[in-house]
Amino acid sequence: MKVIDGKMLKHLDWVTVIIVLTLFIIGIVSIASIMASPFSGTESNMSDYMEKLNLQYVERQLVNFAVGLAVLMVTLIIDYNALKGLVNYAYFAFIGLLLILVVVGKTSRGVAGWFVLENLDRAIQPAELCKVVLIVMFAKLIDRGVNKNGKLTELKDIMLVVGSCLLPALLVFAQPDFGTGFVFICILILTLFCAGVPWKFIIITGVVALVAAPLIYMFVLSPDQKNRIMVFLNPELDPLGSGYNVIQSKLSIGSGMLKGKGYFTEGTLAQLRYVPERHTDFIFSGIIEGLGFIGGTIIILLYFALMFRWLMIAYKAGNTFGMCIVIGCAAFILAHVFENIGMTMGLMPVTGIPLPFISYGGSNLIACMAAVGLVLNVYMRRPLERRAGQY
């Protein structure tokens, strides 16, 4: 195992670093504006503005970022190939944590997904951190199958990868947290697809999913979860209940129009508390209200630029293990962006999925920073692996 040295730092992917920092800064400024007391328009100096700001969440998010940065450094310093020998321990540790939450976890917002640290006034969501562990586990199992046969073609190798996702996914569904389970499955599918799984397996999986979907709806989902799906299709069915968040979010997005109302200005719906969870799950609606369609488009383009960059890094990775790690990290971020923005616009069911690097929250930000560290690790060690003749 070779730790980082000065020569490797020359190959740090600054494109990823700049995009991630830009998204985080947008998130910090957005949280400061959205969580402020409503501005009246009569503010004339800096002290007037400071009196209205609620910087508690900004300060806590900066602490979350500092912890995430420390985690990023850990995932960056250690040779990612050494994770093959460590991931099994992490995998079963998180299985144990998820099992504990299902059995004795306290429910918050209808989900038993957090360990609450009351003395620190913090909460940890193991399922968020488990996403990074699953990425490495999938990459390890796929790499082993490819090294054995040259391609990932044997059913038992594919089922081993699927089985490693099934257990934590079932525990997360039991919390019940269908949004996180959705992300687990997205990471699994995209990683297997990029690893070259034969089309016959993909078609069979699709057919099984189509058959299973109505059965899951009828016999697995609770009445509340069925109601969420119906309200997703038509929010007006429950405008003061399950459909309230989406209706208010769409009103906030629409009020931003093309250029937005601006940040730290009077009359924003987010500051007037019209949008629930305005600094976490529905922060995108507050951002669009402030920055408008143009600002929202720029944010989406930043995410797509990050995903394109990571796909290029995956394509140039020195081995299958590194490629699958980067693909898994990209799938993780992409699933969050797709689900979060979709639900704020009424295009996806409301599942409580945060927007990466922007939404307030410690567990998700730390997991995202760990994913960034893994991607940087793979990219940075590529020249060393080329010189060693690994590819």
C-alpha cells in the first residue's frame, strides 16, 4: 500500500475540486438567505442585514464540511486498492448499524434512520455513509469476477454483487426509507451496466421489475406510502397533507421566474416559511426563487459537468476496480440530483433525498466528500499505475 506523496498531488483533479467547492459555496449562501428572518426592504447597512440573518445553520454546515474534508483526506491518502481488504469489515459493521436502527431506532419524520447524539445536538444517518461502502463493495466483487473470467458474465458473480446490495437495501426499506433504497439500487444498476453485464441479464431484470412493481404496491407498501404515490401523480388530492410540500415548492420555483428575486431580499416565500424543509430536502426551490431559471440551469450544468468529468476519469482508470469506484460515486451523486430536483418540481415522489453539497445536513455531506476523495484517489494514482505496468 502506497500512501500519497508530493508527486501524486501534481495529478490532483482540480476540475472536480473547483466544481465541488462552487456547489458548496452556493449551498452556504443559499442556507444563509433562506433561513434568514424576512427582510423588509428598509435595510440600509450591514448591521441591519446581520440582525436578520440566522447563521446557526451556516456555522453547523461549515463544521459538517470540515468533518467531510477530513474524511476526504483519509479516502485520498490511502491507496484505493487497499480498500479491497478493508471493505468487508465496513460492510458488516454498517449492516449491524442498520439492523439496530430497524429494531430499536427512534423514528424521526416517519423514518427510523438516525442515531441521535443528544449531548452533541447531532444525528448520524448510517444509511448515507453506507452508500460509499456499497460503492467499494460492488467494485471489489465486480473486479474479482472480471479478473477471473475476463468479463463479468457468470450468473453467480452477478448475483453475488446483487446480493451484497439486497441485504442493506431491505434494512433501509424496513426503516422505511425508500429514497435511500432507490439510491442503493441506482448505484448497483449503473455500476453493473458500466462493468459490461450481458444484455440478457439486464432484460431479465427489467422484466422481473415490471412484474414485481404492482405486487410490491399491493402487498408491501403501507397505506401512507401508497397515498404518497397517488399524491405524487396528483398533489391536489391532499393539498394540506402529503401534497403540501410539492405544491408550496412549485409555487416558490414559479415565483423565481427567469432571473429570480435575488438573495437577502424582501418578499421571498422561503424566508416566509412557505416551503417546508426549505434548507434541506427542498432547498432547490428556495434557490430557484432567489436565482431564477437561469441560476437553476447553471447549478444543473455544474452537476452535469461533474458527472461528465467523473465518467472521463472512470474511462481512463487504471483497472476495473478503480473504474467501478468512480462509476459508483457518479451514480450516487446523479441519483440524488435526479430525485431531489425531480421531487421539488413534482416530477418524482417526495422521498427526503438531499441535494449533494448544497442541502444542509452532515451525514450526506460527509458521504459526498468521501465519494469525492475516492474519485480523486483513482485519478491521482493513474500515472503511478501506468508506470508500474498495471495497464
